[in-house]
Amino acid sequence: MEKIVSSTDGSHIFYKVLGQGTPMFFIHGNSGSHQAFQKQIDVFQKNHLLVLMDTRDHGHSTNQSEQLDFQAIFDDILSILENEQIEQTIMVGFSDGANIALSFANYYPERVSKMVLISPNIRFDQLKKSKQLLYKSLRVVSEYLLRLKKESRVLRLAMKNLPLTSNYREKLKMPILFIFGDRDIIDLKKVSPFIDSLKQAKLIVLNKTGHSILRTRPLIVNKEIESFI
């Protein structure tokens, strides 16, 4: 079922609800949409209530604000959870969606039972150099072209470090599964210390795999998620 919630700034946030059972909340990556999880839907809707959102400025969701920031997206997530009467959920995020899920859990840990984070980064400098340069170049172009205002907002958010609190270790006590590719755009050596600092974190690195893990390795990803949750 397709649904829309309206934010306080007048933005319309699109999401889809499928299946029934224990809730799972899916958040796509930069420039994507809820359709990024097509290869997960059939597997998990059998025993779970799936909520797949389009974050603001993506897919069918709008953004009436001149800015795009983490708190606005957190508020959108909370609105969806309230609309569906979901007190607590498993969160699954890919790329920038994993960044959003991780940050959300830091501020609202009582709403998250477990997390599956696929290719997140904590700081912008944890992306490999080539990807950092690409983002910076695209941002410069989008800033000068007014018609790319939305793209500029999205890129600015993607280049921000996550707004984690100083006591994030105390907040992120829930079980967390991290999945990366060994050829990912994320520099795993830079992210590993953060993962090691978490009490219930598990790390899986897929061989011969880049950043498009959901598309290229859906079977193993689904298997690992099923085993974890």
C-alpha cells in the first residue's frame, strides 16, 4: 500500500507498506528511492511488516524547505512510525540511508531494535579519494545551476559528517550488522575503529563486491539479514 505523510513544513513524504509481522524500516541511498530494495521485498514481507520510504528530495517525496538536514529526515521517519503505530522497528539502510539509520538510532534508540547497515560512512573523508573528488565536483556544478537546487541539497547532506553524540556508544547498544564490499567506495580501514567501538556490532565483508551490494549480491545479503534478525 502506498501512503503519504505531510511534514510540518508542507513536504509530502512517500512510503510503501507491505507484508505483516515484525516491522522492518528501509532507507535507500543518495539519489535512490524505495525501489532500491526490490530484491529484499519478496523475501522479508512473508514474516515482516515492511516500511519503505522515499526520503525527502528523493523518489515521490518532496521538500518544501530550502535546506536538507538530518533532523528533518528524522522527523519524517518519526511521522511515518507514528502513522503506522510502530513503537520499535528493525532498521535497514543502504549507503547514505545507512548513515541516516545510524544517526536516527543515536538520537532515538528506543525506536530501533536492531540495525542492518550496508556500506555506511561516519565521516565524509571515509569515502575513497576518487569518490570525494566526484562529490565535490558535482556540488560545485549544482551550486551554480539553479535548476539543480534539489541535487545541491542532496549532495551537501551526503558530504556532511554524521551528527553523532559524544555518548553514541551508550545509545547504540542494539545489535548492528555492518555489510561492506571489499571493493566498496568506503575505506573500510577508516570505518573499522568505529565499528569496533560498538558493543553488539558484527561486520561482514563480501569478496569481489563493490558499492552496489543490493543489486549485485542480493542472495547473500538477504541470507545474512535473515540470519541476523
